[in-house]
Amino acid sequence: MNKSITIFQAVAVCLAISFVSCNTDKRSDIIGLNQNIHHDDFEYSVTSFSKTSEIIAEKDTLRTNDIFYLVHFKVVNEALRVGHQWDNTIAYLVDEKGNRYENIKEVQDALDRSLHFGVKNIYNTPHGSADSTILVFNLPDGVKKPYLMVRGESLMGDVFDAGHFRKVKVALF
């Protein structure tokens, strides 16, 4: 009987700590450039961004009637042993109305032919290292407040913050 009370008390204390830590989280859901989105042992950030209506790719020029957002995206793997595998769909943009915009891989590839930033289909970021890329989004000209958000599976380190990484938005304005 005494042993079951101890286990019950331990579980109750763990649940109480989890509840308090989740509900007293004062972190903002909106961050800026060079601030991190924490996902388990991985940190995602936007180091810079620019807007343009055309991209020069070798001898071709890609034009849009809208706006291309070129987002410099960085992944830091702070894990002690494991690598982090990710791809160019890890992030997306959302506007003030909730519309989603995905990276345009064909335009990203064209931009890489000019800037040579080393776009890959799959990134394998070893533990203790970082990778980066430039993501390309095409947004309507009238969008005033775009935000970058990330997606991913819940991992062990996400338990105590209830997957907060899915709620964080990087302001791109």
C-alpha cells in the first residue's frame, strides 16, 4: 500500500509540474529575425529575408505580378548524438488572414543556380552543427503581415512545452 501511494504521489507531482510549466509559459508566439524556434534539440531561425518581383537565374529572369519572399532559414542541431533530417517543406508562410504559402522548389532551384547556396532535397544536419538554405515564397502583393512557421513531428523534448514550436511565428515585416 505504501509503495502504491508513493507511485501515485510521484505521478501527481509530475502531472502538476507539467501543467504548471505549460500554463505559465510566458514566451511570445511572435518572434523576430535571429530569434529561435525551439523544437526538441533543434533551433530554427530566419536570419534575413528580402522581397523582389523578379529572380535572375543564369540567363533567365523569373518574374511575378506578386512578391517573391526570399527567406534565409537556418537549422542548428544541438543534439548530443543524433542528426536532424529535414527538407524544404519544413517551413511555410502564413498571412494575417490565415492563408498559407509553401516554398516553391522550382524557383528555389533556379535561385540556387545564381546564388549557389547549396539547395538540397534532403538536409542531414549532424549533431552539433548547422545548415541553412534560402526558401522562396510567392505572396500576393497586398499581404501586409506575413509570418514564417515550421512544421514537424512531436519529439521527446516537445512534451514539456506542448509542442510550442508549432505556434511560433517569425514576423517578416
